[in-house]
Amino acid sequence: MARLIARGGTAAADLDAARSLEFLSRIVDLLSTSAERRALLDAALDASLVPLGLSKGAVFLRKGATDALEVGAARGFPVARGGAAAAPGVLEAGMGLANVAIRRKGAFAIPDLSREAHAKELHGACLSAGLTVSSAALVPVAVGPRALGAILVVSEPPRDFTASERGFLKLVGALLGWTLVGQGALRDVEARNEELKTLARALDQRTAELKELDQYKTRSIHLITHEMRKPLTPIFTYADMLLGLDFPPEKQRHFLEQIRSAADEMNQYVSEMIETAKLEEGGIQMLFEDADVVAAAEGAVGRWRKEAQTAGVTLEAHSDLVRRVYTTDGVKIGEILENLIENGIKYTPESGKVSVNLRKNGPDLEMSVKDTGIGIAPEDLPGLFQKFNIIKKAAVPRPTHRAGLGLYLARVYAEALGGSIGVTSELGKGSTFTVRIPVGT
Ligand code: ADP
């Protein structure tokens, strides 16, 4: 940063109008280009000293919002190694005088430090620091009634600070005050800007999330309507056939069975939707009681035995449990297993196998449903337990009901029981879904 050098480098006895203006304009340049606070204070101190041909002085500033002062800049006082002022007494005594300037709200000169009562401390401190100083001038650093600190300049030879010199110092004090306030305001504005930017970023993210949610809802509605209409096709077709032509009784029975099975599928779909809606509205009610978990698993297997047979898939269950009864919700355990077994059968081609296994792993009841089915690609695993997640590209072995809710419900139930659900899978080889429910030892 450019420093202020007095022309000729000599002490100016007094400042004439033209030189004052020249200095002032250079001070304004210096203050407005000193972005850093330290550099700004140094520039202000130089601006106070150099035009008056002085070399010793200090700027004192208020610490935050308190009345206490601290040294902002100092020149001409010997400095010890490490930057600590060698004459702390001098600066402390200077602080006392700075407080007087702040209280008086005006510039004042002390032509003879040894004789002025409130300057004796500074004089003594200078003497004991080996400095000969005779006179001093002080000016508040202020913006209107708001005092931010004060500037002290001292002179070795005795000196009367003239009215124009005091006026000049006052201007420097005011300029420094305005610049400090301006910089503070600028910092505030920058901080606000940063806050606004952060808010804007958060808002952008929220908007993106909402957009995604909206798209997800649209996708879900498409999917739901599509899935709901699927079973309607056989219902209409067989009903029309029955209405239109006379079929032999066994044909009629077959058509009615097809209608019934399509209606069942629709019913299952609607039940899953209702279950999901209930979950979202009111959470899940769990009924913890002494539950025979083996019986719950056998019940689940039993309910899917017929479908497994129809699909040509072997369904078997095995338990390694020594104890069968635990305090948990047996009905929900049955529902979790049913969802997994249903999937196992759905996604396993003919002559494959679905096996359910129960065992104890530490404090957990561990239930796994393993199939030799189509498997899941690694990139499809994240989000598998999210609502309406259907792997469209999956090579589903046979036409089937798909709503993308089974795994979601299984996860929500497992979590409500304090447990978790996970999967390991290999595309084309099969999958193993494992549910862990803490039941104690
Ligand atoms: P749904 O089976 O009704 O579509 P789920 O939530 O039960 O819904 O399953 C989500 C998706 O995960 C299924 O659409 C399917 O692509 C895949 N998936 C689930 N279980 C298996 C499995 N055992 N083997 C292969 N893919 C599976």
C-alpha cells in the first residue's frame, strides 16, 4: 500500500490551505483503497502524522460494543521482538488520554505534557521508556455522536498545534470513522448476501425436491391406474363372453374363476394401497405380545403354498430356533414374511425354489427368504425398499401383479418392530432378503 510521505520530509510548521487539501485528497485515496482494517488504521495514522511532520502516534479503538479501548495502530514507539510494544505503559497512558478525547467529543492539543494533569501519566510513561516527548494532540474517531475511538499524535519538540492542524486532525478522525462504519456496513451487507445466497441455495434444493416429488406423484398415479386397469381386461373380456354366448357349464366356471382371480388381484392391490395410506396417515399400531414366530412363518408359507405350486416353485420353510415364543407382533412378522414369499414366488421361474429360514443371531430373530429367481442388478438395489419402486426392466417370469409396495411395507413394519431389512442378490441367480428383529436373548 502506498504510504503518505510529506513533501520534503520535513516537519510542517503549519498547514496552508492548499497543502491541507492536497493531503486530504491523498488521505481519502488511502482510506478508500485500504480494504483491510489493519491497513486502514495504519493509513489513517500516517495521514495524521506525516502532514504534521510527526513520527509518533497511535490509533485507539473501542473493543466491539464496549467502552474499553485497544490499540489499533501505533508508530514510533519502540517495538520488542515478537511485535509486542516495548512501551506498553506509553500506549496504556495514551489510552487514558484517548478516553478524554472521546468524552470531550473534540480535538484538543496539549502543548506541555509535563504540566497538564491528565497528561502526566503519558509523559512519565514516555520518560521511563526512554522517549522524549513534549506535546500531543488528540482527536476522536467519530461519526456524529457515535465515538469509535481516538487518534493520538505526539511531538518530541514542544509544539502548539494550531487551529488548522487540529481541524485537519479532526477531518482525519471523521474520515476514519466514516470509513470504518462504511466497512462495517459493507461487511454486514456481505454477510447478509452470504445468508441470502445460502437461503437461495436451500430454496433451490427444496424446489428441486418438490419438483421431484411432483414427478414421483405423477409417475405413481400413472402406475397405479395402469396396474388397476390390468385385471379389468380379463374381467371385461370374460364377462362379455359369458353375456354374449352360451358356453358349456365347465367353460362358464373357468371364465368365472378368471374373473374372480382378476378381482382378487385388484382387491390385493387396493388393500396394499389402503395399508400404505393408513401408514402415512396414522403410523402403525404394533401389538406386542407373546408370539409364536414359527407358527407365524408357517402361516405365511401356508397362505402362498398354492401360488407356489401353480408357478412350479418349491416353497419350503425351516426353523433353527430353540425357542418359538418371543414378545413381538406375530401378525406383522407374518405379513413381512408373506410379502417376501410372494415376491420370491413372483420373481422365480418355474422349477426354482423359495426357502424361508428362521434362526437366532445374538439378540435378533433373523428371518430370511431366499429364492433362486431372476435376481436384482446392483444398480437397482438402492431405493429398492422405497414406495412404488418397480424394476421395469426386470425379466419377470410370468404375468404378475406389481405395485411396488410389498418391500416398502416390509421395511416399514420391520422398522416399527425396532428391526431392519436387507438384501443380497445376484442377477440371474437369486436373492436373499433378511429381516432382523431384536427380541432379546
Ligand atoms: P412389487 O413386487 O409389487 O412390484 P415390491 O415392493 O415387493 O413390489 O418389489 C419392488 C420391486 O423389487 C419389484 O417390482 C421387483 O422388480 C423387485 N423385487 C422384489 N423382490 C424381488 C425378488 N425376490 N427377486 C427379484 N426382484 C425382486
